[in-house]
Amino acid sequence: MRIAIDAMGGDNAPDEIIAGALESIEALSENDELILVGPRLVIEPRLPEKRAREGILSIVDAPDVIAMDASPIDSLRKKPKSSIAILAKLAKLGRADAVVSAGNTGACVAAFQMRMRKLPGVNRPGIAVVFPTFKGPVTICDVGANIACKPINLYQYAIMARLYSQHLFGIENPRVGLMSIGSEDAKGNEVVKKARDLLKTNENLNFIGNIEGRDIFTGVCDVAICDGFVGNVVLKLTEGLVDGLFNAIKQELMHEKPRLARKFKPIMQRIYKKHDYNTYGGALLLGINGTALICHGSSEARTVRNAIVAARKYHCEKINDKIIEYLSGTECGEDSQTTGSEKVALGTTDGQAR
């Protein structure tokens, strides 16, 4: 399997990205290959003279870099030789089976969608991120790819994220919840209400209805569905809250007694490790005709290593084939013929999603 990594993506590139790629070699098989994409003159001096395994690491030159705060579409047009653009091109040409980047999220989504295209039957790709909770992993989709969702998008996110949760984490029958401002059916905007009506029509989804933000951490669901705007806010809020909470506990322990803080340090480290997003590496772009992982902008070497391992696992599990199989046997993703209520939810009169 060939995995291409954006060596220039993220706040800590290229050093942490390259280090993570090197660390991942031990977790790969002898038939795997890592492709570092970025300026050759920047990457080569950072590689050891003796690589861990001959032929497993190669470089594809990409002299341009898209800044983290740059306009995605404009940057891709003006910088066709950027690491993100070349990354997507490698996947399109079949020279890479999976791509990994911690670069500009908008540019990644745009480039991967334009080059790799969508899976048959998928309207819009969505970014699926895994939240480590005390009750087990919870998959949230979308967290930033599509901020203006239609009911059919949310419905398909539920299908894709459920298959992802089921086959990657071994959850036999993942419970799917729809993010809203209340658990009652009357709560939510029109898109959420129509999506809920649509989700209810599929008995195989194990749809449990509306959920609230706090339900993500209470074990109510295994999959949470929302538009990219809501999902991104939830993601960033949670990251900040976790870091702030751990710092607050640390300060209180130090204030109470430094010796007590040192005693609790191993316990705090174990708890933090269990709930560290770096463990999962990156967020999968579901619905793309290929395997694409988008990592956090502040990714460290261990994040990149775990992302590479996760990309390999997703590809080997053939989740995309399972998504295609599910959607191909249904109309607009439903398990049976589209009913009148589903047409209303989809905003159509002929049963075809627009």
C-alpha cells in the first residue's frame, strides 16, 4: 500500500511531519510505501542517511506551500504545485492509495473532492472525527467539510459514519443520533427536522433521534450527525475545554501541595492519554473515492504516525466498498423505495436527491 503524506502541512511542519512518518515505518508491512510530498530541498536534509527499510520512503517534489490561513480555492488555483494539490493528484493517478495532511482543511477538502471525486451515490463528503469518551469512541460527522447541509447530506453522513464506527471500532450496531438543541422532535431548524424524518424511515440505521451536545460524552450514542459548522464548533470547544480542565486541576494540585501534584501526575497522564485526540491521528474525509485523512493543524509526530496507521487500516477494511454497496442497493440511500414523506424530506417530488 502506498501512503502519501503532506510534509509541509500543519503548524509543526516539516520536522514533526517527517518524524511521524519515520516513526510509522515500524507499524507498516514490507509491501507498504511512504511518499513524502513537499519541497525536495527541504525534505531530503531531514531524512536519515540509513532509512529503516530500503525503498519504503520516497519523495515527490512539490515546491509550493499553501498557508494555513490562505483562501482554499484561490490557493489551489495559484499554486498547482503545492503539496496539497500534488497529494490529491497522486491519489487521482493511482500512485497513492491513501493521503494524509495536516494542512489547510478547506484546501484539502476542495483538492481531494476535485481530484479524487466522490463515491457513487454520495452527494457531499463529510469529515468524520472520533471523540474518545469514558463510554467509548464516538464518531461525529461532519466537522467542517460542509457548513450548508441538506437533509440528504445528513442522512448519508449517518450511513457512512455508522459503517465507519461499525467496522473500524467493532461496534456491532452503532447508535446514531442527530445533533439538535433538544431531544424533542419539535426542536431544531428545518434542515434538522427534515433530516430526522428521513433518518426515521431507515430501520437498519439504529437511529435514536435527536441528541444534545452533552450526550456525546454520556454514552447515549456511538455516532453523532450534524452540519460542518456545528461539528467544528463542538470539536474546537471540546479541545479547549479538555486542555483547560487539565491545566486547572494541575494548578489546584500545585497550589494545595507540590508533593501531592507529583503523586497525581501518573494518574493524570493516564487519563489524558485515554482522551487525547492525537491517539486517532486524523479525521477521515468520508464519501471520497479513496482514503484521505485530515489531521489537526497542531499535529505532532505521534499524531502523524497514528494517522498513517489509521489510513492503512481504513483502506484495508475496504469501508468505501461497504458504503458503495449500501448506497447502490437503495434509492437516495434508503433501504426501500422512496416514500412520499421521504420526498418531502429530500425536497424533491421524483425521489431523486438534488
